[in-house]
Amino acid sequence: MANSVIKADNLTLAYKVDEPVIKNSSFDINSGSFVFITGPSGSGKSTLIKSFYGALKPVGGELVIGGVSLHDIRPSKLNFLRKYLGIIFQDYKLINEWTIKKNVMLPLLIAGYSKEVCENQAKKLLKHVRLSHKADRYPLELSGGEQQRVAMARALAHNPVIILADEPTGNLDDYSSNLIWNLLVGANEQLGTTVVVVTHHIPSDIRISYRHFHIEDGTIYEVS
């Protein structure tokens, strides 16, 4: 039986205690799953993703990621958790003063790998996202689609157990969108990475078996 890597039990999330965004929701996501989370604008999709990487703590219920409870997580445990995750943001969150290659190296530098290991992994991943020729450029010299492909390479750099992607193709051209979807599917199929994607729209041509959770009025339910 597959192991649960994300488990919520009566999870409640809020920015103000008396104004819950997510209310009493229970679900679990097994290792190796590909999961879409949909819902109207403002329904709490990004709030839920934030809770998965510890940027927002539960105000009620329980949330466990990779065996780590997020309820009262200590900074040391949070650092451990984030080594377990690869995160792709809609606005990329690249460091503009760093080259593309160094941006991809970031998770490995944080983890303390040697310069040689970091550079070799960055080289391999930039080839994977078809950006080897721009390794020494800076983020603001790249298109939005290219920046998101760098963010994808960075998310994969440390071989995460889970990739969290918040609207990863929301602002991209068709070429970059298709490439990002193919990379996410490839990570799931070839590496066994659990992939959780927040999106307004599930691609009609996505070629993978997936689970679909929808958020409506603060409640998370699975769409069969």
C-alpha cells in the first residue's frame, strides 16, 4: 500500500482566527500521486499550498507532511521539511542578482553540497529544461516562460520527494506551458515524485492518471 506523504485531519487554515479560509477538511495524498487542486479565485488554493511548506500554520486540526506535523513546527524541523519539497511559484521567485545557473544551484548550496556537485547538477537540469545556452544570463534577461523553466529546474535540483506547484503555467506561452507539464509528468513517472499542482484549469490533454481535489466555500473535496 502506498504511504501517505500529505495528510490533513479536520484542517482549518486562516489569516485571522475568526475568518477561516479552509474549514475542517480531511484528505490524504499518497506517495507517487499526481494531484490537481482547483477552485475559484480566492477559494484558498494558494493558502493550502502555503500550509504545505510551512508558510502558514494550521489554526485547527492536523496537517502532516512527510511525517512532520505542521501545527507547532520548530524552525529546525521546518528547514528539514523544506529539503523534502520542491516549490514552483507562479511569480518564479528567482534571485535577480544571480545567474540562471546559480539560481538552480540554490537548494544544493543550502544543503551544503560541494561546488562541483552543485555545478554538475545545475548543468544537467538546465539541459533538461532546454536552457543550457542561457546558464550565465540573469533572470530579467529571460522571458517569463524561460524564468519558469529555471524555477522548475531549481525545484528538481535536490531530488525532492514532493513538488508543490502554484499555478505554474498561469502566465506562460504554449511552448513553455507544454514543457512545464511534460517536466512535471516526467518527474512523477520517472522519479516517483509526488506532484501537487494548484491550477484554474486542468489541461485536457494531460497524459497521466491523477487525483483531483476541488475547494469550494472553504471545503476541500475529491472529484471522482
